[in-house]
Amino acid sequence: MDSTVLAIFLVVYGGMILGKVPGLALDRTGVALLGAIALLATGKLTPGQAWGALDGSTLALLFGLMVVSAQLRLGGFYSELTGRLAATDIPPSRLLALLVLTAGLLSALLANDIVCLAMAPILVVGCSRRGLDPRPFLLALACAANVGSAATLIGNPQNMLIGQTLRLSFGGYLLDAVPPALCGLVAVWWVVRRQVGSDWLRGTVVVEPQAPPFDRWQSGKGVLVVVLLTAAFLFAPWPREVLALAAAGILLCSRRMRSGNILALVDWHLLILFIGLFVVNHALASSGLLGGGFALLQRAGVDLARPAWLFALTVPLSNLVSNVPAVMLLLPLADHPLSGAVLALASTLAGNLLVVGSIANIIVIDQAARLGVAISWREHLRVGVPVTLITLGMAALWLWIRWQFPG
């Protein structure tokens, strides 16, 4: 047993659980990066081995899609869409349904974290203007973004990682994920609607945040690229990471929108988190400790090669260490035909259970708090628990049907 590698791994994943290292001003990204540096400093990995541990295709896909999303954000697309949505003259329950559908669709095609970051402040302002309590709509936004992102292999970082690592078909995954995702969006609306009852109104005065002005040309260009890119993912023979980078390159060649402004909105922290975890997990696997741990589970009757066991373990692990680290740990066991869909759906839908289960949840609550709207963990729990249980049940049932009747 390599005690140094094990100690570094435990510190890193302890940091994933706590979100920090006690006594140090390190977040999850800092902890993962520090773990990778420690492995190099102690000689457990050479720089060449650490470089070889990185999954370049996943990192390239992530980066490319972040640039596309940044284009839409700077063009004011998210702000304009959310503002128009909130101002729509329809009853609150229908507004809630429209919000859930919009957030779910956007999150399926773009990074759900960016969708929440851009939509949450405008949603608070829109609800304030109408005298509506923004909290149900914000909770619906977070839950719908998570559920909608589960529908595709580009909806969130863990799905991108799963799709790239397992070389999953973009269209094939849609058959596994779209039905439970659509049903899950209905469940989000139903749960939030029941929680609210008839108590929609609340006087909330907020300071309106500055949002990028709406630029029809830049937003239209971004939307066109998203449509063409999605079609290319479905039908073109080229690798997804190459297509995403090509899309990013086209958008960076602009006469009006500065490339520095676009690149400033790339989530470099998330990319560094991936890099650190790739290195740490590679060291653990190379030492034999990861395989030994899985062998112990198998001797105890937990066969993670079976979809049911993989599904059952992914849910609590995703809430314990967050979904990206959980997926990285479990991917080496994903050799069943349904393993990719199991990992993607279970890890993503489990994110609605707790506030810390998904970055999207944290973003929405943080953005709301900056505008004076407080959402407690209990309020989130009252929505998150039933949404998680219902959507996971739907996903498990659909995957079982898909396995029993593959045609």
C-alpha cells in the first residue's frame, strides 16, 4: 500500500466533502490542485505521467462550450430572455411552468451553471416588479437546470466527462435520458406548485443588478452556433471536442466583441478542478488502491459492474463529494452498456437533494442573497427531497425498461 498516495487522496476528497481544508483559504478547486502538486513534489508522479493523466478531449469540450455560453451571456441573451419571461402576463403557475421548461431546455444545450448564473438575478427583479415571491421560482430554476442538464451529454461537466470517456453516442444517449428528463421537469413544476399552494405574492424590493445590454446580432450569432453545433453532435462524424473548439474559434473571431471579455467568462476554476482530480485519481488507480477498494466492495456483495448497484452508490456519493469527483471515481467500473446513462442520470439528478449537491443550487442561492432574497437550506430541502426521489425513480424505471426492451 502506498500510504503517501492514499493520504493525499483522502485529504483531497475530504476537501471535496467539506468544500475546503480547515484552517486554509482553499476551496474545492484549490484542494484538487494542491493534491496534484503534492503528488509531483513527493515523486509519486512525474510531470509526464501527470500530463498523461489528463483527458484532453473532455477539457477541450468543456472549454469550447464555455466560450459558446460566454458569447450568449455577453450578448445579453440570457438577460433578455429571462426579463421577457418574467414580464409575461400569465398566472404565476403558468409562469412557473414556462420557467421550468425554459431553464430545462437551455441547460440541456448549455452549461447549467451558466444558465443559473445569468438567469437568477433577472428572475428576482422580474418577480419583484410583479409583486411575486421569487423563492419558488428560484428553487424551480435550480432544480429544472439540474434535471434539464441530464438530458444531453453537454448539459453539465460530469455528463461531458462520461460521454467523452466512454465514447457514448450523442443521439443514443438522448434515447436514454430525454424521457426521464422531460418527466422530471413536470415533477419539478408539480412539487414547487404544491409547496406554494396559493401563496404566490410577496412584496420584495431589490436593487436591480447591471446586466449586459441585449445585442440582437451577437445573441443571434450565439444561438445559430448552438443550433448548428447540436446538429453536428447528432449527425457529423467529427469528434465532439473538435466541433466545440471550432465553434469557440468562430465566435472568438469577432470585430466587436473582445476575445478577452469572452475568455474572462470561461470557468477556469472548473477546468483546474478537473485537472487536479484527473491527476489524483490517476495516482490512486496506478497504485492499485482504487482497484483494491472496488474488490473489497465486490467481496462484500456490492457488484458495481451491475447498473442497479452503480445507480445506488452514485446517488449518495454525488452528494458526499459532489457529482464530478464521484463520477471520476466510478468511471473505471463503467463497462456495462447502461453504465454511462446510469452514471449521468444518477449523479445529475442526485444534485437536487441538498444545496451543496450541485453548483447550480449554490449559484442560485448566492445570487438571490446578493439581492436580499434569502433561501434557507430547509426551504431547499422541502423542494429538493421530493424532486430528487421522484426524478431518480423515473430515471431508474426508464433505464430498466430500456434494458429489458432495448428495441
